[in-house]
Amino acid sequence: MAINLQKGQRVDLTKGNPGLSKIMVGLGWDPVQKSGGGGLLGSLFGGGGGANIDCDASVIMLGENGKLKSNKDVIYFGNLKSSDGSVQHSGDNLTGAGAGDDEQVMIDLSRVPAHIHKMVFVVNIYDSVKRKQHFGMIQNAFIRVVNSGNNQELIKYNLTDDYSGKTSLIVGEIYRHGSDWKFAAVGTGTASPGLSDVVRSYS
């Protein structure tokens, strides 16, 4: 049975799951559906079915000091695999259409280098300034952690805050706690226009 988390909660990931190393982190979202003709957004994005918003999930791998050591430690649609092979991104989903995960990240916790102490999961809106889009136009956003060995969902965190005006979300973190790994439900929105601005805040 998956643990449903609230914002700010932290939970053990590996302590209660001995031998757990391979996990899948799924991130999902849906565009808010517009009624009628969709108004200005509908005319901009082709009809009233909701704006075509391209959200991108990324992982920022940080050292013990909470700082980014190398840009190679940012895993996103332009760099799908960490150099050590411990983190692998499924690739870009351009629309967020359909049920379930929109993007997935496969992680082998046993292969994460010793100098990496935290993995921060970020979702940002591609080209948000030019497209005049923000997370107030997104609903049903979530992050979940699945045991890849048996496909059991361990953790799920549904983001329920109002993120109007925010263009980047720090969704959650997986971090070392002694010899174990824990998960934190963060759910913080920022007005950083792109991933590079979020990354800069950790450098």
C-alpha cells in the first residue's frame, strides 16, 4: 500500500524496504481543461481542449553541501543519463496527455556515487515566458516512487497548492540519511523561467 504524503512530509524509502535499490520515479500532470471555446488560450493553442503545455521533469544531483558539482549531474530531456548510469530519464513528453506518468526517471540507488547526497526533482514549463504559461494552468500534478523489482507503488505525493504564476516546481527530494535513503515531499513553486535558473540556485 503506497504512502500518500502531504507537503513537507518526509518518509523512509529504504529502511522499511530491505534490499530496495532500483526504483522508478514517475511524474505526471494534466492541462486544466477550458470550457467552451477556450478564450484567448483556446485561440492560441488550437481549440478549447486546454493549452498545449510542455512540462519537463528533471533531476538535479547534489553533493553533501547541497551544491551542484557539475552540469552533467542535471538529468533532463537534453541529458537523459547520468555519467555513472545510476539515473536515467525516460525522455520528453510534449503534452502531458493521457493518464498515469508523463515522464519517468529510473534510479539505481546502489549505483549513485558516494559524493551525491540528494536528488531534487523539478518540473518546469518549457518556454513559459514566450508562451505566457504557468502552473495555474496545470492540474493533477504528482510524484510517485515505485519499486522497480515488483512494480509496487511505495510513495505518492499529489501537489494540491495553487501554483498560479509559478513556472517551476521543486516537487520532491530523495536524499541520504546515514546508510539509508529518504523521500521528502517539497511542493515549492518558483517563478524561475527555465531549468537553468533553477540549476543556478544550487551552484
